[in-house]
Amino acid sequence: MRNRKTKIAAALFACFAWFAAHDAHAFFEDDEARRHILDLREKKADKTSLVELQSQHEALKQEVAKLRGEIEVLTQKVGEIESRQKDFYVDLDDRLRRLEGKPPAARAQSESEPEAQGAQATETPKEGTEAKAQPSADKPAVPVQSAEEVDFDAAEKRFRAGNYKGAISGYSRFIQKYPNSNRLGHAYYQLGNAYYLQKDYKNAYQNQAVIIKRFPKNPVAPDAMLNMATCQIGMNNVAGAKKTLTDLTKNYPSSNAAKRAKSILSQL
């Protein structure tokens, strides 16, 4: 009887041991399965992140290419405007000099006269003849320039020679020295142009704005406003340039500058 109980206990113990081993094995298998699933999820997440990064990279490349294209277009437009303005400056200077009663060629004539007079003075009369005084009516009157005209013309000469730094210095001194001059508006205008050609768009804009504020009826006012818009384009303020050009067409509708403003507006 006792041996029988011992055998039953041993059998029960063996059964429990087998079930315990089976459960432990199943537990380890489940744990490995979970780890495998987690690994797969992580790999999938990594692949998804990589695809997203590649997509973002391509999008950024396209955006950079688009911005470069826009910059090239704006640079080309600014170059074209600068070229047109250089031609315009020469034409404007001629027109202003005509309004002042001084033809464009008068400067060259007045500069050549002293040389011609010097050459005549060095000629000696021929032997046996007497030197005859030329009648005063035959000699063209040499215009006497005031100090104001001399200073302004000196700045203009530098500007036309392409010495924009020297022109800036000359126009600035003129503005300080002759605050009541009737050329003051033109001096601010040319000072702004010199700054613009130095690509100093901020100072160029500020000096052109002085004309609109203080001399709105000056003949150069419409062109000064057009120059303000080109300065704003140079500073990448396209929205401001559009507003300035629109105001130009409203304030000076019959001016040539207004026509050019409409043309530029159609391109912006």
C-alpha cells in the first residue's frame, strides 16, 4: 500500500514537472515572438522615416531651385533697369541744361575758348605789320559761372566720368553749402542716382524720397519716384515697389516715368 502511494506521488510530480517545463518553453517562445515583431516594427519605422526624409530633401531641392530662378529673374530685371537709367541720366541732364538755357555743347565750347585765346595770344605779328585788335563784337562772350554753378558742375563732371564716390561727396557738399539753391532738387536726385549706381539702395531711396517730400513739383519728381521703386526692387521689397509704382501712375499720370512704371508693374 505504501509503495503504491509512493508511485502515485512520483507520477504526479513528473506530470507537474512536465507542465512547468512546457509553460516555461511557451513563455520563452512568446517573448521571442514579441521581440521579433518589435524588430520588424522598428525596421519599418526606419524605412518610413528614410522615405520621408528623402521626400523632404527633394522638396527642399525643388524649392531652392525655384528661389534661384526667381533671384536670377530679379537680378536680370535690376540690370536692365540700371542700364535704362544710365541712358536716362544722360538724357535728363541734357534736358535740364536746356531748361536752364545752357545747351549741352556749351561746356565744351567754353572749355575750348581759353585754349583758343591762349593760342592767339602767343602768335606774333608778322614783320612789317601791326597787330590789330579784334573788335569786341567778333569775340563770343564767355559766361561767368558763379561759385554755386562751379561746385554743381564739378559734381556733375565726376558723375558723368563714372566717379560715383567723388560725385556723392560733391553733391553732398553742394546740398550743405547751398540749402536755398534752385538746383537743390536736382542735387538730391543725382546724389540718389550716384548711390544707386554704387548699389547702396538704402541711401539712394532716402535721397530720392526727399524730392517727393520737399520738391513734388520738380521736373525730376516722377523719375525720382521711379528710382525709389527700383531701389526697393534692389532691396527685394517687391511689394513696396509695386505700391510706389502704382502711386507714381496716380500722382504723375502723364509723365514718361508713369509709362515705364506700368511696364515694370506688368513684369512684377
